Amino acid sequence: MRPHIRRRRSISARWSVRIAFLGLILFVLSGLGHRFQRIETPEFLWLLAIVAGLALLALLLSLKGFTSVWRRGDMGFPSAFWGTVIALVVLAPFVTTLYQALALPTIYDVSTDLTDPPVLFAAAGQRTDQMNPLVNDEDSRGLQSSAYPQVTGRRYEGSPDRILTAVNTVIASNGWTMVERQGEPGEDEEILLEVVARTWLLGFTSDVVIRLADEGETTYVDMRSVSRYGIHDLGENADRITAFMAALDAEVQRAQPEEETTQPAQ
């Protein structure tokens, strides 16, 4: 009789897929919890750190499993393969985030007006010690001006009440939450609207203020967006402002008579 050689099963390969799957489940559940405001941002960031650690551990175990399969002929190639695939899927957002953190400036406060940014009047009294301070410092302004030259205000022909209607329409279409409003068209030179904006996927929160200045025949609109947590916004605030202004351009153009025009601020 030919001797029966029993192949060992790679323990590393088996655990790699288990840990990778655990990291994926934790990522999905914690992401949903944060998106629907069941988990606060500081706790969510700790959960993300745990997810990244699990994914890295699973990747190392899968590599060890491949080694044992290659050198000793152990069983477990499918487990090591799927452990690698799942771990890489989980790590992909972290790699993208790392790239953005290295490529973009480390700021969290972005405004269309670098010398006199709109004041976040309601958020100032609501921010906790864990949140970012509302300080638009000189270094941040310098980083923003070089990295995001497209972040500018708009000057529209028309009275503030008409532009305010267009602003409210864009706010509603974005699904932002109105917090407070200061000023009335025809009574005050400036109108401030403060809203809360959340990222569409994971629900990271920023406080946003939109300012309308009455210039007589024209109305000037500028905007400020400040992340509540994290010293790096990964370009989110600049993207939010430019997208809002583009949508406001379209809304004003649609609502106003054809002979009235929209001009970018000089």
C-alpha cells in the first residue's frame, strides 16, 4: 500500500480570511452607524483605526499563508486568496485618504473671503473641546489660496431677496440642515445663513455659513465651510463650496430674466 500523506491546513490562511471579513463587517456597520448619527465622530475614528489594523493583520496572515502553501504544500490557498482580496478592499479607502492627505493642504477651514471670512455665529457656541476651533489663521489662508484658487464668491445682478430664494433652493437640494438666519432683505446690508452639511457617504459634518451682501443693484454671495473634526478636510470643504457656487449660478440664471447676468467676483 502507498503511504497516505496528509497535507496540513495553513492556520494563517484560515485566520486571514476570518479577520479580513471581520474588518469588513466592522467597517460597514460603523460607517452606517456614523452616517445615520448613531455613532459620534471621535468614536467612529477609533473604529476606523481598528478596521485598518484588522485589514493589515489579515493581509500579513494571508501572505504567511501563501508562503506555507508554496514552501510546505499546505492547504489553504483559497482562504489566503480571499483574505488578501477582502483586506485590500477594506484598505482601499485608507490608501485613497492617505494620498489625499499627502497631496492636499492640511486645512479644515475654507472660505471664499480670505481677509474677512463670514462668521459662524451659531456654531461658535455649540462646538465642544474635541471639535476644531473656528480660527481662520494666516497659514491656512496661504495654503488655501495656492491650493484652491477656484474657491471664489459670486456677484449677481438682482436684489438680495431674489438671490436669497435661489440660495435656499440650492440648500434644500443639497439636503443641508438650516440652523439659523440673521438679517432680512431690504432691512440689513448683510444676510447670514448658517447650515450643517454632511458628506454623502460616511456623514462627516461641517458647519457652513453663506453671506449675502446688498450692494445696491447687485448682491455679493460668499461662503465658508469648516469641518468639525480632523485637522485635514481632504479637500471636502473646497469641493463643497465650488459645487454650491456652480449650482447657485445655474439656479440664479434659471430664475432671473435673460438680460440679467451672473459675474464671478473679481
